[in-house]
Amino acid sequence: MKRVESTEKKIKKDFAGTRFQRIAFYLLAVFSSFVVQTISVVAQTHDGAHRGGGEASLVLPDLTRASFLGLDGRTILFIGLFACLFGMLFGLTIYMQLKNLPVHRAMREISELIYETCKTYLITQGKFLLILEGFIAVIIVLYFGLLLGFEASRVLIILLFSLIGIAGSYGVAWFGIRVNTFANSRTAFASLEGKPFPVYSIPLRAGMSIGMLLISVELLIMLFILLFVPGDYAGPCFIGFAIGESLGAAALRIAGGIFTKIADIGSDLMKIVFGIKEDDARNPGVIADCTGDNAGDSIGPTADGFETYGVTGVALITFILLGVPNPTVQVQLLVWIFMMRIMMVVASALSYFINEAIARARYGNATEMNFEQPLTNLVWLTSIISIALTYVVSYLIIPDLGGDATLWWKLATIISCGTLAGAIIPELVKVFTSTESRHVKEVVTSSQEGGASLNILSGFVAGNFSAYWLGVGIVALMTVAYYFSAMGLSALMVAAPVFAFGLVAFGFLGMGPVTIAVDSYGPVTDNAQSVYELSLIEQVPNVEEEIRRDFGRTVHFERAKHLLEANDGAGNTFKATAKPVLIGTAVVGATTMIFSIIMALTAGLTTNTQNLSLLHAPFVLGVITGGAMIYWFTGASTQAVTTGAYRAVEFIKRNIRLEGVEKASVADSKRVVEICTRYAQRGMFNIFLAIFFATLAFAFVEPYFFIGYLISIAVFGLYQAIFMANAGGAWDNAKKIVEVELKQKGTELHAATVVGDTVGDPFKDTSSVAMNPVIKFTTLFGLLAVELAVKLTSDYGASASHALAAAFLAVSIIFVWRSFYAMRIGVERLETQPASQATGD
């Protein structure tokens, strides 16, 4: 009989010699060659004049032309640098505290192994990010260097800031995994005393460390551009920085989401196949699952959060410079925006300290606690304090704006709509994803008689209902903002409602460090449970005596396991609550970024505005096309998970040893990590290049087609992402109810909820969450692409642009095709192979 290749050999065949990386280099070379030829042709007719439009011509006003509290704008923003340093010091201090917390060596060894695999993953991703940056660099050089006639030094500065943007997303992601991998083992060890408060407190401290440092670093970079980069350079540098951080976030989000769900599904299915417990140390997929918790739930969200705050700020800066004609008002609004950001850092730190004192007084010595309650209190406390400070700071900074003494409280009200959303949206999400939710309990109830089928259907119901209610909630808050924007703002700017919507998105982030903190809470609690099991702490000889002697603690093993599982449910809930907040900013903020394109195309809304209408056929066609791209993206990202998970399960089933060993070999565990990394990279590679070339193609088709496309991906993406994220959250916590409350692990009911959870995994942690950076990257990159298209159309006619659009679309379709047909699992059946043969032992 014909010998069938082993899983390992087929994986090597799929990826031999990093074949797809060589394809990336080849494609980049071809693309660069095309651009060089285009430059040589255009250069023959280019007159060297600086003909910037839109963001390219943005010039920052003199910040000293307006006074605030007796200080000029430049001086008061200098003071803001100290707030950034405070936030960074806050984050680093907690980092050191976490590192120095007591931990048993068995648990520390596991967390360090997880960190080492995370490091390997991040190094691999970092190299690949530089390849992707090459594609962006080509467009930046073509657009700024050739078409706008910027001198070489200026183009290099813009490229530098795009690299700084990538480095920012990448750097905070690295910090996040280091903090989380300290916190996971310390949380697991703290649970041994049997008291809930330390099990809650340590993950939250880790999250606040990440959140405070992330926001502070992002704000520091933007203040640096504002204060130290010459005004005529600053606009393009802001755009370069935003595109760079958006690229970094999109790639890390997509790849991280694929990686984590390959590992999670591969690990979870072993519970059904072999009837083993979750996080069984003999399962070689568990280490990959722990790595994935960080790759998908820490690296991705941290980079995403960094990008979200930066891009939303850049969108507002762009609007102010394009839509506000009065330079003095421009300075007032710019300083006000940045003072709001500084205030948010202070408000988050203050709220954390107050909430921590209250929680410690209430639960410090308690034997039982609802882990979700103090997290909920923190979110609401931060929202209330942020709103109060918004009014106070607005009154002090802009008591008179453009001769109107009432605009300070109107602007404060608009931004507070977003800040309030940062608290209301999590409450709405909990209605559909919390372990206390009737929707989640309905998933469990339906599973008791209907098994996995009704479990999945009930999850779909929860996701669909959540999309309705969250959509209505966002629209209601935006409507309030629209109402207040009509009360005097129109006298100072064009399209005042668009500015109001941007402020709502900005307000979504009004409690940034806390939003990141409760999101980061989840991967720590998930890892803590895994670290406990993988450490085999209960089997360490004389461990109770050792811990009593060395740490002065009495051990309660069963109690510790119960607390870690219950806390993981709270982590699942608050991971779910943060996602729609970030997704919402992508959509609400996209309106402000799209406005920049509209302003450039319509010469400040003076010409061609009739094309922004359903009566203009290209605009309608663009709207329809955007929906198609969202559904392709959902399928492509899920396909990468499906194929990778198949290969991971295949390998694990061949190599798992349940007899005669205590834990899986490190070599087998690393092999599963390698499988996850390879398929994550290949999925990200196909998806990114399909999006990159589609953006170029649709921008070259027709500018108003492209605007319709951008609006469409924002709206379709919003509802698809909310539906998928919350359906996944419902399935996840339904399983948690069965495990923690009903104590029915290993039953048919548990198996049904595990199946539902594996369906929900790519829903909530792959497809949905990646839409946020993808939407913003497409919109930001579109700022360059559409002006490039308009300039080439002006010089060479529509035929040339349409030819280029066809070429770019053809390349995009190739990668759309590859995202499924080159990622298929295959139909061959594999014969059983001894584990020793597969691993080479």
C-alpha cells in the first residue's frame, strides 16, 4: 500500500524553505520594479512642484498663538510630557512588583517556557513585519517623493515615523507578554492559599501596567511630533506613524488570532478524543495553547490598543487642520484634544487606586467573591471620574472658543457620550456573554437536550441579538453627539457632525488604560489555570511542607483550582467587553478619516459633492463591494484556523502519550507551536496582501467608488464583528458554567459545550477582533492610495488608472484565491504512525 506522508512531512512540504516568505520577497521585488518604472515615466513630465492635497499638505499652526491658564499652547503641552513619564513609571513599577512576587519554582519554570515560546513567535513576526513594511514604503516613496516632490530627507523622515509606528505596536506587545507571563505563575501560586482577592488583584495589576505604559508611550510619541517636528513635516509624519502602527496591529492581530485558535482548538479537542482534563500536562498542545493565549489575547490586543489610540488621535488632528479655517481655533482644539488624553491617563490611575482600596477592604480577607464585580466597579468609576474631569479641564482650557463661551461644555458633552459608551457597551456585552447572563444559561440549557447542535444555534441567537442592541446603543450616543454638534460648532468648522463623531470615538477611549487592563485580565487568568495544571504542583514531593517553610503559606489545592476556574470565567467576560469598544472606535473613527479623503476630493466640499450619493453609480457599487470583502475576510481568517487546527490535532493525536509519562516532551510541545506559527503566518500573508492590493485597486477604480467601499467595510465590519465576538463569548462561558457551576466535566453536556466553544474560538478571537485594525489600516492607507490614483488619472487619464486597477485587483484576487484553495486541508486519510516514528525518537 502506498505510504502516506506524516503530518510533519506534509507541513514541511507546505512551508519548505519558508517558501511563502520567498514569495513575499519576490512579489515585493516585482511590485517595486513596477513602481520604479512608473516613477521613471512620471518623472519625465513632473515639474517638481509641491502639489500636496489632503493630509500631505497639512501644516501645524504655531502652538504659541493661543493662551491657556496663562501659558501658551506649546508650554502647556510640554507639561503633558511629565504625565506620559508618570504613566510609563507607573507601568514599569508594577512590572517590577509582579516580577518580585513569590512563586514556586515549578510554576515559574512553566511560565518561563511559555515566555520563551512567545519570544520565538514574536521574533518571527517581527521579521515578517519588515517585509510587509516594504510594500507600504514603496507607496510612500512614490506618493511623497515623486508625486508631491518632497525632498529625500523629508521622505526618509516619513518612512522613519512609519517604522516608529510599527516599533510602537511591536514594542508594547512585547512588554505585554513579559508582564502577563510574570503574572500568570504568580496568580497560580497565590491561589494556593485559597483566598480569592490575590487571584483577582494580580491579573488586574498586570493589565494596568500594560494599559498605562501603552497609552503613555503612544501619547509621548504623538506629543514629540507635535512639539519637536517642524509644522510642515508634522502632518505627513502623523500619517506615516499612524499607517505604521496600523500595519503592525493588523498583522499581529490577524496572525495572533489565527495562532491562538489553532492551538486552543487543537488542545480542547483532546478533552473529547481522549477524555482527559483541560490543560493535561501530557497533552503537547497545552503549551501552544498558553502561547496562543498571549499571541492572540495579549500581543494582538496590546498592539491593537496602541494603534487604536494613535489612529483616532491622528484622525481628529487631520480633521482640525482640514476642517477648521481659523488658526487660533485650530491651536485651541489641538491643545484641548491632547489635554483630554493626558487627563485620561490621570483619571485611570486615580480610579484604579480608589477601586483597589475599596476592593481590598471588601474582599481582602473574604473566602468568596464575585470576580466580575470589582472589575465592573472599576470601569464605571473610571467613566464617572473621566467625565467629571472632562468638564473641569474643558472649562479651564477652552472657556471661550472662537468667541463662543458655551462651546466648552458642548464639546465636553460630546466627548462624554463616548466615555459613557466605554462603560455602557461592556454592560450590554455582559448581557450576552457573562456567566450570569440568561443568554449564556440558555446556551447551557439547550445543550442539555439538544447537544452541540442547539448549543451552536443558541450562541448564534446571542450574537445576533447583541449586534442589534449594541448597534442601537452606539447610534443613540452618536445621535446625542450630532444634536450638540448643531449648537454652534458649525460656525467654526465644516461638517461639524463628522468632528462630533470623531470625538465620540475618542471618548470611547476615555478610560484607555482601564479598557486595556480588563482586556489583559483574561489571558492572565487563562494562563494561570494552565500553569497550575502544567506545573504538576500537587505531585511535587513534600510540596505542602516546602511552601509552608519557604513562603509561610498553607496550601488548599482543591480550593485553588476552583478559584482559578471561576476567575477564568470573569476573564472571558471582560475579554469580551473590551472587543466591541475597540471595534466601535474603528467604525465611528472611520467617519472622521474618510472625511479627510472627501475634503481632498471635493476641494473642501466645494465641488463634486453630488458624487457622494446613491445616485452616483460607482459610490453604490463601492458600498456593495465592501460587504463582499468583509465576508471574504471572515472566511479567510477562519480557514487558516481550520487548516492549522487540523494539522495540530493530527500531530497531537499521533504523539500524545497517556501512559508512563507525567507530561509531554518539550520537543513535541514546541512542534505544535511551530505548526501554529507557520499557519498563522501563511494566513496573515494571504490576507494582508489581498487587502493591500484590493485597497490600491479600488482606489484606482474611481475615488467615490472607494469612499463607498470604505463606508461599507466599516458598517458591515461593525455588525459582523459584534455578532461574532459575542456569540463566541456566549459559547465560551457556557462551557465555563458547565465546568465550574455544574461540575460536569467529562459528560456529554460538557462535550457539547466544548464543541460550541471551538466554533466560537475563531469567531471571537480571530475574525471579529482583526476587523478593527483592518478597517483602520485600509482607511489610512487609502488616504495615500486615493490621492495617488487621482494624480495619475489627472496626468495620464482614466484609462491608465483603470488598467492599474485591473492589475492590482488581479493580484488581490490571486491572494483571495490562495486564502482558501492554497490553505485547504486535503482529503487524504492518514494511516496511524507510531509516536516514536513521527517525532524521530
